[in-house]
Amino acid sequence: MSLLARPLRAAVCSFAVLTVSVAACAAVSPAAGADPGCVPGGRALRYVVAFDRGTSEASARQQAAADCGQVTGYYPQISVAIVTSADPRFADRIGPERAFSAQATRLAAEQPGIAAAAPARALVPRTDPARVPSADLSSRQWDMDLIGAPAAHQVTGGDRKVVVGVLDSGVDPNHPELSAAIDAGDSAGCLTGVPDQSPAAWQPTTSVHGTHVAGIIAAAADGKGVTGVAPGVRIASVKVIDDRGYADPEAAVCGIMWSAARHLPIANSSWFVNPWSLSCVRGNDRGVVHEVLARAVEYATAQGTLNVAAATNEAVDLTPSAPAGSPTAGGKCEALPAGLREVVTVSAVGADRVKAGYSSYGLGVVDVTAPGGDGDQCVVSTVPGGFAPLCGTSMAAPHAAGVLALLKSVHPGWSAAELRAALESRATPMPCPDDYDLTGDGAQDAYCSGYDGYNGFYGHGLVDARSAVTPAQTGPPSPVR
């Protein structure tokens, strides 16, 4: 699944559900100038296409049309196009090493003998602010205590000039703990690979996930409900997860590029790209997805947007060359965007400050760790209609994004590289555990490599909100690694 949250253990709100249907794609006519051999009778599918760097939009359109496709969106900064084609041979014609369709992969998965695509999800309710519980839930926010957020709030809760992009399933603008934080002008839906600023495009439809993530970052400090890490900053809802829980490559590229275009200093991604489950083998199609996301993140970082990503809940070793004895020794597991070097990748710990059993890990991949919850102690945050606990690296990543938002608030001139360096250098170092036998069967459930100040379980350590707002240095920090 793309949503990196664990099932709810309990809920402090309840809401009705409705069924949702997903319309089939409509066919598209071949573009003008298309090869007369095009076969447009198939289902119209979206592709993400990586052209040679420097390719003009006109040239990209011409190449796509010649191979029976129509460009519906183009990012000239990274030479990546979103192409629609009803010809089932489009990828082979333009080159499978540079084109990929998540929709086509899911259609293939619907064939007998192969795992079926995810079913449609139920609609979330529209929030009535008057019906949202007003009880103070701060006593349940062990996660905020763990990272020193209450102490940080004595200094600042963040600056409203700082806007954090929540690249997710949509954020509920009617929730009373989030309504003042939503920046509608910087919000957009990206499900087609092209940004759509209409409110319906960026609001949640079938998932509470994005609203939960947003609350961890910026829920209001009003004595009601929960309080976020940086309650004074604002949130841009950038919808990249569809109604079935998929984060397709074209949506991911759109979300990252939108964040850069809107000059958002921080963007949070609590998902990994579908349609695959996380695998330790990467084929040519994965190479395409890696390339387009790497280009997008590289560009966004250069524009000043620091991307934060969840390490995933697959409990796998993401180290590029896993050590002997590891379940993935000799292979390579890559989660995208978490596996990209310029992304701040966050693992999850429980209330006991130990890596959660579900959290993926990896030396050289995990940069910091943060509360994600485990067992019966999940992270309580906002959901449409009220509040609920969820566990996962999805919850860990926005804690780190919130700390970065506090850093940006007190150091508005810092670059993405400086913010990252400060986050890592001010984290609380956490050594590898002496024993990681979670099941008590005498075998280690995962292997932590590295040293006290930097290792595969916790990276540079536990994020620290209090340290983020303490004037520890007179100038910007130097990169940690």
C-alpha cells in the first residue's frame, strides 16, 4: 500500500461511510501527426515519460505523437512528460526504458492468477466543525513530549509565512484544528500528473490519512483536541494519493514539482510510489520511475524545497548493499521517494524509543527517526470528523517535517541544505539496540549497522523540536555528511 500508516487500534470519533465508484478511463483520439499505424481502440492510459534532458516541449509533443501518444503535461525543467495513449503498444514504441504506466501495470495485475488491484474505498464524511469533540487530548500526545515540542512552543509555534506541503490523500479544510492553517492558494490536486487548484481536487475523498498527517505538523494550539509540532505554520494540501490508495509516479512528480513552483520550503511524503509492493528487485520499469522522481527531487531541492519521506512500513533493510545475515543480503530494496539521497528519510520509533517492528531501516538511507507509534500506543491526530490514533512511518515523517518548519520559522534565510544539516546535527543520537528480538524467539528481527551517532535504525537520531528553536549556533550549520 502507498499509505504508510498502520491500522487504527481505537478511535475517539466515529463516522458514517458511503461507497465510492471509480469511473473507467475514456478513450482518447490520437494526436495530430500521429503514426497512421496507431491502434486507438484500447483503454486510454497515462504514462510518465523521461525524455533526454534539455528536450523542448515541442519536441516532446512531436515524439509522443509519432508514437501514438498525446502530451497532457510537461515539466521542461526536468524533461518529464505526462502522456495519454489508447494504443497498447505506446510504451514499446517510445521505448520501455523511458516510459511507464502504473495504470497498465494494475490492469495486468487484474488477470487471473495475479494479485488483484486494491478495491475502491469508502467516502470520508464532510466535517461539521460544531460536532468535532473539543476535549483537550494533549495528555495522549506522548509523541510530542518525546521530541520536546511543548518546550519548543514556549519559544515559538512557528511562523505563518512558512508553508509545508502535505503531499498526501488530501487535507480536510473544515476541521477546526486545521482550518486556519490551510493555504488554499498553494493547494492542488495532482492525480492526473497536472496540478488542479480547484478545492475538490485537493480535498480528501476516501482517506483520513492526509488530514492525520497535517494535524501532526500544524494542528492549532488552542487547548482543544491535539496540537501539532509547529501549530503556527500553514499547510498546503497537495493530493497525490487517489481513491484506491495509490500514489502513481505522475502524481508524485506533479506534487514535488508543484511544491518547488510554489516555493514551499518543506514537503512531506508519507507514502511510496505504487503500483508495486516494496520489492528488492528493480527492473527497467522501476528504473524509469526512479529517474523521473530523482529528477523532480533534485530540481525541487535546488529551488529550496526540502522533501521529507517516510521509510515505509515493510520492515525491510533499505541499505543499498545489505550486510551479510540480513534478510535482503545481496539484493537491493528501494522505496521511492525515500531511497533518494536528497530526501530526508524518517524511520519510526514507539513510545519506548525503539525502532517500531514495522519500520524499514537502512544505513545511508534513514536520516533521522521520529515517533510513529507501535502496538497500542499510536499517534493521535486529526481526521475528518474528529481525532484518531494511527501508527506508521507515515506518522513519523510529519514530526520531522514539523521540526523543519520550526527551524525555517526561526531561520527564514536558511537553504534546504542548511535546514537538513540543522535537523540532523540537533537530533538526539540513538545507538543501535544491544538486542532487537521483538518476538522473543531468540533471533534478531533486524540488524542495525553503524555507530551511536549515525546508524541504519535511527540515522542521526531522534528529531528534537526544542533544540530546533534554541539559538545553539550563530551561523548556519555545516552539512553533517
